[in-house]
Amino acid sequence: YDISKALIAAGAKGTFFFNGNNYNCIYHADEMKRVKYAYDKGHQIASHTWSHATLTALSWDQLHDEFWRVEQALSRITGAYPAFVRPPYGEYNDMVREVAGMRGQTLVNWDFDSGDSAGKSAAESMQLYNDIARSHPDTLLALNHEVHG
């Protein structure tokens, strides 16, 4: 909720990539509430696949299942279908790209990792942001996670 509120306060919107069953199941009441809240506040809802599996290790049918299960959940919760998917670990191959395309989704990957999921402290992540900002990139697509201490 805090990220959504901060974005709205700054006059911005974000894209939130949800998975189905990694830490908690997306159908848990609290998780459904988070998804619906972000969507209702005008943020874009996107897919991070169902189980956060390494997609390059999956078969054609397993890939479709990973995509379909989270698509179905997002549709049931918000009524929306995801236009984008962020592959877990940033890993994809031609088959993952083809499955995403067949399902009407564009792959999205980051070009800057805040390190939050790898245990970086908030201060360390902020330093990384400051360092990258000093280089004045034309664009920046940052990888951030909701992490729990």
C-alpha cells in the first residue's frame, strides 16, 4: 500500500507484477485485497507467473499453465487481463517469448536491480539509486520487490 500511496502522491502510476503462489497465494483474502487496491488506484496489473518458476526449464504445457493460472487469478480479482509479464529471475528464451506472445503479453525486464530481494538494506539500495542517477540514464526500469524483514 505504501508504494501505491507514494506513487499517487507524486502524481505517478506504477506497474505491479503479481505472481500467484510464491510466498502467499494470490487467492488469500489479504493478497486479493492488495491486488484489487493497486488496480482500483489506477496502477497497471501485470503477471510475474504463477509459482515464480525458472521459465527456461519448463515445457510448453508447463509454461502455458504458469501464465494461465495467474491470468485467471488477475481476471477474477480485477476483471483485467495482463498485457505484460516479467519472467522470474529475468530468465527467458525463445519458447517463453513465443508463449507470452501467443497469450497477448509482452516480456518486460529490468536494467537496474535495487538489490532488495538479495538482502540489500534500504540504505544500500538508496546508494545504488543515487549512483545510477548520477550517470543520468535516458530511461531506467528498476527491479524492486515488496520485501519483509
